[in-house]
Amino acid sequence: MTDSGKRSTSGVTYTPAADGYFEKRSLKRSAGVWGLWGLAVAAVISGDFSGWNFGIDFAGFGGMVIAFAILVVMYYGLIFSIGEMAAAMPHTGGAYSFARSAMGPWGGLVTGLAETIEYVATTAVIVYFSAQYADFITGELLGFSFEGNMWIWWLILYAVFIALNAAGAAISFRFAIIVSIISIGILLVFSAMAAFSGLWSVDNLFNIPPDEGQSAFLPHGVVPILFALPFAMWFFLGIEALPLAAEESHNPSRDIPRAGLWARATLIATGLLVLVLNTGILGAEATGVSLEPLLDGFRAIVGDELAAALALFALVGLLASLQGIMFAYGRNMYSLSRAGYYPKFFSLTGKRQTPWVALLVGAVIGFVALLVLELLASVSAVAGAVILNIAVWGAVLAYFLQMVSFVILRRKLPDVARPYVSPWGVPGAVTAAAISALIFLGFLLNEAFQPAIIGIIIVYVVILAGFALYGRHQLVLSPEEEYALSGGVHRDPQAEGYDAMEKDVFGEKR
């Protein structure tokens, strides 16, 4: 204890929370298992509409199938492990919380920042593509367009979805369920149309001319499978956001693992349908370079005359993910802010008990990134891919560090309460970590991905320097910090109170 009422440990300093600190940062339990399922599916589902297909250009259909299978294994290991940790730590921190307990404050920040980068960048990517679809629809159906001023659409989309997420958690979860069901319905309609159109052909799956000495199954060889993995991640990226809803779930220890199981099965099914049927309609060669593969698939079946209506269907899937991923970055930034790693005012919640400041800050960062992207587009042909690759790289880093955390926690805290236990255990976590490292290797070997890595390194240098010089002396005993410092004794903040350790650590507040 210092004279100022602070306490230092593990290279950081904790300060007493001000009166009313946690009351101004409260969340409300609003979700059951289906609300959580809707959140997980909504966060991911846009990946079935676009983005995944560029992996076919790198590795062919056969390589993409192998990449898909590898990622199914990775995400099973990942979600099982995350489910165990989330059930043991039913608070909002998610990846940051797991790593904080396993690897200390610096490990928590490095992992939490990776998720911030992933979710803020993913939101920006979805806003970017949603704006393209929305402008096409309004141009065709209503006769007006913001072409040349797409930033207006970005502002509109950010404003609408900040308002939706800030309106209350119950509304957010209900919206996620509705748009997830609609998006799945659109994919099922496409699948039925593709299967019975007479246009689908096995030959279309393997129509990329193979390089010399290669096969139609792997037209460019084995190594490009590494380059396909980041794009195959779009079938699943975002499902790991479930633990961020822990303090807004009625029964997180039971429902988060269960929702993860159902969401994972849903996304494997929809991903396989799109991968096989969309490619079999368009052909692998055309699919691999399409900016809107599902829409192009619809066009191939029914013609261009319904293009605007079909674009509206695709937009629904994008908006579903915009809702889910914005929820994720809001809670991620909220938890890191509440603990003091980010500026504390980011975690204010207001009357609706939603982290509206964090939602706004993340939107501003994403909007600025899109403006920079627009400026770079006239200079670099790959500028549009940089922010997408930043999102995937942030995800891969967060996955790897969470699996390392799982292994450490099994050994460091063997006796803490674990209401749910991963059926794959440590081997599953190690497998998921190894595949994450493999994807990271793919990034390093592909020159097109290197600008994303440079961008992330710059962000880390700035944030870690700020934490070293200032932030590490401003931490607060948030639920995530209490769990770590108590060795798992204080695990449920809404049952025990949000300041369970304040008196133990600081004595009576001054």
C-alpha cells in the first residue's frame, strides 16, 4: 500500500474506484442461449456472402476445401477452450480476461488489444462493403447515389448501428436473432436454387488451369493452402465474441458453451453450402476473383434484371455481421477501459446500460481508417485488402494467445470452479494454437499481407508505450482483475458485487 491509497503488484498500480464508479458502468442481463446464438451467427454470417472466395484464387477449390477442414478443427478446439474459460470467468473481458489471469497485466493488454484491432477493423470492412451494396440498391431502385462521396454512407451506417447497439442489450440480441434467421433463409434459398438450376457442375469446381506439374484439385500446389487459410476464416471469424456477452447473459456458465456449440454447427453447414454450391455455379476461376460471389451466383441463376433485389438480400447478411461485430468491439473496449487499460470514460454506460462511449470511439477509429483507405486507394491497388488483413491478423494473434492462456490456466489454477470443461482439453487448445501459428506463417510468407502486419506493429508500439508510461499506474479492480488477483476466488461480479476486493486491498475508501 502506498501513501496515496494505491497498491502496486506485477509492475502495475491499482487505485481505489471512485464512489459510483461501477454503477456508472453497469450492464444488464438480457440474453438466453438463443440470443447468444444469434449474436455469434450474426457476427460471422457476412463471411458467407463475400470475402471467403479469394482463397480459391490462391489455392483452387481443393485447396480451399482443405483450408476449410483445417479451420473446422481449429475452431472446435478454440470454442471448446473459450467456452471453458468463459464459464469459469463470467465477466465481460473475454480474451483480455483469460490472458490477464494466465499471463499478467501485460499479457492481458496484448491479447485484449488484438481483439480490439480485430473487431474494429472487421466493422470497418463490413461498413465499407455495406456502403457499396446500399449505394447500388438506392441507385437502381430510388435513383440516387453517393458515388464519389461514400463517406456519407459510412456515417449513416455507423450512426444507425451505434444507435441500435446503444438502445439496450435486449434490443441488440433480438435484432441479432432476427437478422441471423433471415440471413440463413437467404442462404438456404440460394442453395435450393443452385441445386435445382441445372447450372451446377462438378467440372466448374476444378476449372482453374493447373500450373505445370500440378493437378486440377490443387492447381497451384500445396503451399498456397497457407494463403487460403486467412480467407477461409471468414466462414467463422467472430464466433469467438460470445464470452464478451457474459455479464449480459442470464446464465453465462451454461449458455455460452451451449450457444457456441449450436452456432458452430450452423456456420459449418452454411459455409459448406456456399463453398460447394456457389463455386459450382460460377466456376472456381470466376469465384476466386468475385467481389460479390453470392450475388453473382444469384445473377447466374435468374439474370441481371433482379440484381437490385438480390443485392438487398446480400446487404441483410452484411448488416447482420455489422450488428454482431459492433457489439463485440463495444464490450471489448468497455472491459479494458473499465479496468483502466484504456481511458476510463470509454466504459461509461448511461441509462440504457450499454457502453455507448466505447461504441462511439470504435466507430470514430473505423471511420478514420476508412478515410485513410480511400486516400490510399488511388496510390495502391492492395489498399482495400490491408484493413481486411489487419482484422484477420488481429484475430489470429488473439486466438493463439487465448489458447496459450488456456494451457497456462489449466496448470496455474487447477482447482478453480469450471462449470463447463472442454471435451478436447489441453490437446484441443494446443491444436488450435498450432493452426493459428500456421495461419500467421502464411501471413509472413505472403507479401500482399505484410502491410497489415506493419500497421498492427505501429498500433502496438503506440498503445504499449502509453501503457508503460502512464496507463499501468491507473488500473482499477474490475471483475477481470479481481479474478486474476484472487486466483479465481472472486469470479461472478453480479453475484458478489463489483467491488468485492476493494476493502481487502485498500481498506475503507478515503
